[in-house]
Amino acid sequence: MDITNDIKYIGVDDADLKLFESQYDLPEGMCYNSYVVMDDKVAIIDTTDQRKVDEWTANLQGALGSRKADYLVVQHMEPDHSSGIVRTLELYPDITIVGSAKALQLMGLYFEGLSLEGRTLAVKEGDTLCLGSHTLQFIAAPMVHWPEVMVTYDQHDKVIFSADAFGKFGVREADADDWACEARRYYFNICGKYGPSVQQLLKKVAALNIEQILPLHGPMLKGEALDEALRLYDIWSRYDVETPGVFVAYASIHGGTKAAALRLADMLRLAGVPKVSVSDLTTDDQAEAIEDAFRMSHLVCCAASYDAGLFPPMYDFLHHLQIKAYQHRTVALVENGSWAPSAGRVMREMLGAMKDVTLVEPTVTIRGRMHADDESRLQVLANALARDFKA
């Protein structure tokens, strides 16, 4: 498949893969993008996952025909993009592997005994590699989302090979017109912790004349889709609010907490909050819950007490928010505990470890099941959230 006259797509889809990084649901599989730049010299941009090395090899040889590859640019050493390195060296023994110094160092960790002496070219920020008409410019992107990452700008075709940045879940053509949906879930769960690093990359990208973004996952981006991707990445990486609204996340054991969460959601809608989203943390995809928490301006955590602590689905949710650097948000709490409510205390402690998280009072305590006087306490909380939202 031709991206431009000289850039060809040689990536592969893995429609049968169920979990990405052994944890994120893939209802539409995953793709591993790889490219070749055909010029006086030939450069391969990244390889593929171990599951798809044979298929990728066929695509590579089909694109090159009788030609040999001169360079393999390794932008990211994560195994889903680098498992074809050994196969490439077998096919083209004279090839030069191009990567950051850190990437070349990490290579030895994944391919024990691989001899790279005299076969590598370490590049750093601003270095270039001339292929003929095409000049590749290398841009350091450390911690987007590994320390060795770089992205590559083709000065001739005004294309940036963006590594994991601007990627999405799904096979390459799945919902290509709705990039943001799965790109958002991908971003916050894969790169969300590293907003400052993404901001640094965006500043570097802004100085370039870019007509296409070619990520390692998902479709190429150009035109309006490219502009929208840059706009959203700026919002996401600054931890700004994309969608003003309230996300109600609940973890209920026997249904009492669920009833309170759903009632509060109804009250919020009646109070004029335009967007209210609800998630059951015991059954819904946690990665989507993380996505919604980052996307929206307000969060309500409704959870049962458990073993003098917090019901584990809510604990896991808040733990994931913490390690993904959740911040700059307003949160309210609803706890349930029949004889010794403890969920609210643990949720406060966990949220207190996060940056710039403001709690809306009061915390509402349910005892087993909702009772008539709980309605008024939930209404007070709904009104306080609505006032804060409108402010």
C-alpha cells in the first residue's frame, strides 16, 4: 500500500488479539504499523509484534522486491514494534540499525547474544539521515511513553512517523472516521501518565510542516483529522477538560450502592448538568472508565465498604487513576457501609495523593440500602455538584 510515491505501508493487522499489553480489551483487534521509504537508499521504519513476524516479512519483501534494505529505524523498542529486528538482520546482513543510544542499549535486553558491533548508528535530537531525495530528521521523544523513544520526520514528503503517539486501539481501518474514541482510551491508558513529555513533543512538532502523521497503531492522519488529533493531544496532555460533565463511577456488591449512584445521576441531570455518564466498575471495561474520568470535568465515586476498607473494583479504579497522573479535577464521594462505613475514608486517602483534586462536600453515607432520608442528602450533593459545574 502506497502512503506517498516513495513511502509504502508494510504493517499488519491482528484481528484475533484480545488484550493489548495483556490488559486492555481489544474488541476490534490491533494493528502494528511499519513503513519503508524507497529512495537511493531504503529505510524500514520499525517492525512488528512476534505474532506477526512472518506476515510482516512477506509484506516487506513484497514491497522491496529485488532491492535490499539499507537502514532499519527503530523508534521504539517495545516488543510489539521491535520483534522483527532479528529477522531483518537475517534477511539483510549489511543493514544498519538506526536508533537512539538508549534504544540500542535496550536491544541487548530483548535479544541476548545478538551481535550489533559495526551494525548500528546512534542518533540524537536534530540528527539527519539522507536517503537521496528524502532526508530523515530524528526528534527525541523520551517518555512518550518509554525513555528511548524518538520520532522521525521525512523532510521531503512532510510526513512524521510518530511512534506510539497518535495511536489507537483496533485494526488499521476499524472506525477510521471515529479516530478519537479508541485513540482517547489508548492515550490515557498508555501515555496518560506522561503529559509533560507529550507536551514537549507537541512543541517540537509544531515547528514542522507536517502533512501526514503515521503512527505505529491506527490509521494515518492528514487534513482535518490531523488537526483534530493535534488539538485533542494538547488537551489530553495538559490534563484539561475535554467534555464538561459528571462521570459517576460505582462499585456495588449487592445493589445498594448502585441504586444510590443511579439516583444521584438522575438528580444531576434534573439539576441541569448537560452530560452525565455512569459506569459499573464491577462489569464495565476499566480502561473506558479511566478514559471517562480524564475526559470529563467532575467525578463521583460511589463505593461499598469491604473488609474495613474499600470494595476492590473501586480501589483498582482509583489506583489506576493515581498511576496515570489523574489531576485538575473535582470529585465527590458516596460510601455505603452497613455497620462500619470505611469506603469514604479510603477514597479520600487515595484521592489525597493525587495532584490538584478538589473534593465536593458533603460525602454521602448510605447504610445498606437507600432510605427516605438518603434522598435529601443525595440531593444536597447533586446541588453542590451542579453549582460547581456551572461555576
